[in-house]
Amino acid sequence: MLALTDSQLQIVWAAADSLPVEKRGVFLGRLVGQLQLRGSRFTTADLEEVMRSALLGLIQKSAA
């Protein structure tokens, strides 16, 4: 189980909201998977790094 602070959750929410609805599940699945690999303790900087990786290909394809 992952625990996010309110500010971290807002960051994730904003990123997911920027994606088309059909890509949000993929993004969130990637995000959770990558965060679980880091363990239960991660910083906001870690979260932002993982988010950039999870968004790869999703933003580029939706912009086209």
C-alpha cells in the first residue's frame, strides 16, 4: 500500500487530469508499480521522477 501526502496526491491528480480519460489508468498503474519498487518511503522529488517516467509516451501520443 502506498501513502501519499496531500500535496503529493494533488501533484498526481493534476498529472492524471492532464491526460485523456482512457490513458489515466495506464499512468496510475505505471506510477504505483514504480513507487512500489522504491519501497514505502519516497520523497516528493522521487514521486516527480517516477511521474515523468510513467507519463512517457502518454503525453506525446495524446498531443498528436
